[in-house]
Amino acid sequence: MISVDAQTQFLGLLGSNLKGSPSCTLHNTLIEKDQLNWLYLPFQTQSLKTCLEGLKALPFIGGNVTYPYKEQIIPLLDDVDPLVKKVGAVNTILKKKNLWFGKNSDVGGFTNGYAHLEWNNKDVLILGAGGAARAVLAGIERLNCGSIYLFNRTYSRAVQLAKEFPITPLHSLKEWKHLENSIIVNTTSVGKNSDHTPWKDDRSFKINQIVIDIIYKQTPLLVKAIADGAKTINGLPMLVHQAAISYGWWTNNSKATSHFVDLLFKHFHFEQNHYECSRRI
């Protein structure tokens, strides 16, 4: 049990709707195992600037940033690392000598969380064009896949991303080749707290396709993919891996990231290999 006293330092998650987020449980588990006098808390706010100013006045040493503030927080920080400049999104903040820095562990979280899948030369379809999509695209660049396509409801945002990443923007999903051995990745929040799906296509998924939804629980998209016979995987691997990377930054112990991942998977009885995990949820 974590106790709080006058010397306790705080970390937290900043977002506009944190209902159901497991981040506090994940990080406080690591904090307790390391016997640190830290506490990770949720900071749900509709005013990012006001919230961050308040936290700066407290013994707050870092935290995570989630929807819709991953891009909005950048100008409020003192500096960001090169990967943030490439991705255009921050999901981790940390304090160093009274200065606030922004980093992105989503990229490594995606790459490490799904590295066990077969990406080589496979066509990939990305759904969404927000901060999460940018992180996923940066991660996919490390996985040696084939052609990358992107569909977003607002086509202009897809075109903008095509100027920064080697992707083909789609006007509609009908333009997607829908190849048998392809991978579909949903980076939107559609389906997180609703029965809606970002898949606006009458075609069924195929048996040898892999459908990834970076939402960390079962979603309508994954339900459809399972019904169609496709292989599916949710966002839990990415969540755990990015949490471990962030924790390594706060503790200045990045070399122990794989150890942190093992602790989280074992503590919560998650399976390291989440291939087809959604079939069993």
C-alpha cells in the first residue's frame, strides 16, 4: 500500500476523460514494487494550461498526457526531444531542474508491443490521423512493412501526414486493396466508449488479416474482425510497453524497461504474446 506524507512526490495522467484508464494502476504497481515515495494520480481537466500551471506549483515530477492534449501541450513545455518534433505529439512529461520536457513513449510502445507480429513487406492500413496515428506511423517505420495507406474522415489531415510520412492517403476505404495478408491499425478513439466502429466499409475482414485496435480493451471493430475470422489484437501490449518506457524515464533507469514490462504482465496476469488475444476476451 502506497502511503503519502510531506515528502511524497507526484506523477499523473492529464486528459479530458480518464474514465476507465488503467494508467494509475499500472504505474502505482511499479512505484510500490520499487518502494518509491511517489504517487501517480489522474488529473481530468478541461483546461490543460490551468492544470499544468497548478501542477508546476506542487511536488509534481512528471506524468503522461492523453487525448486530447498530446499536441496541445507542446507549446506549454520548455523543450521536447527530437522524436516529439517528428511525431508532433507528447505523451510523457518530466521535470528536470525546474524545467519541463516532453517525450513520446507511444512510438516505442507500439513497436515493442507488436514486434512479435509478422510485418515484413505487408501492406498496412492506418485508420485516423491524430497524434496517436503519428506515433504509430513513426513506429511502423521501424518494422520493415510494405506500402502504408491511411484513411481519415477529414481527407486534408491525411494529405498533411503524407507530406511527413511515406503513406498513401485514401479518400475512402473503398480505395483500400484489402489484401489477404495485410494489417489494419485503428488509431482513433472510435469504439472506446460506444458501439460505433471506424470501419466504414461493407467488405468483410479476411482470415489472414491482422486487425489491431490501440484501444486497450474489446471494441466493436475487434468484435467484427473476430466474427469475420480475422486475427485480432487490442491496445494492451502498447499500453504496457509505453508505460514501462515512461517509468524508465522518470526513474532514470531506461535499461530496466524490459524488467518493468515483465513485472506488469505478471502482476496483472497479462500474456506477453497477445496475438489473437481478443478472441479470448
